Amino acid sequence: MNPPRKQWVSTEQVGAVTIGRFNVRALADDPAIQGVRQELFQLVDEPGKGRLLLDFGEVTHFGSAFIAVLLELNRKIKAAGGRLALCWLNPHLRQVFQVTKLDQTLNIYEDEDSALANFD
């Protein structure tokens, strides 16, 4: 019998928006990044899942390889006519996006409510 597969991202549907919450605090090592990538890409391939909000409330840090995953995910969602947004970034993570100017590419919001309001 195989052990249960780790779930890297929990999801909740709020209207037409899927909220993804990370079940890991650090997205810096390859197993975590690849696990999250696989789950997110499978999710957005499902019909009606092109409006995705990622909640970073539990994430303390991530590596540069994860930024590449986010950019790839954003391109995929946009190409399908959807939208990706991020929320609950701690000050350190928010600074990473500002320094790299990715805050101008990705939709980043302070909290879930303000992010959800901007999906309309």
C-alpha cells in the first residue's frame, strides 16, 4: 500500500475564483517547488479554474525557482483568458516582488477580500 501523497496546496472555491492556500512554509527546495507546481498546473487545467488567488499567509520564504513557477503559471492562466492574483505576502516576500519589479507583472493584494473584489 502506498503512503498518502502530500498535498502541497489546499483549495477553496469562492464564486468563480479558486483560492489556493499553501500547506508548506518554505518553497525553497526542489520537492516542495515541484509538488506545488504540479498541483497548481493540474488545477488550472481543470475547466472553470482559470481565476486563481494564491494565499501566501503561511509561507515564510521561497526560492528563485518558485518565482519562475509563478511567472510560468501567470503566463499559462493569461493565455487561457484567466487571472492570477496573490495575497497575504509577508513584508519580506513583498519586498522580493518589489525589488525584482514583479509587483508590476503580478496582481498582488494585501488580503483575500481586496483580491477577490478585483476579480470582478
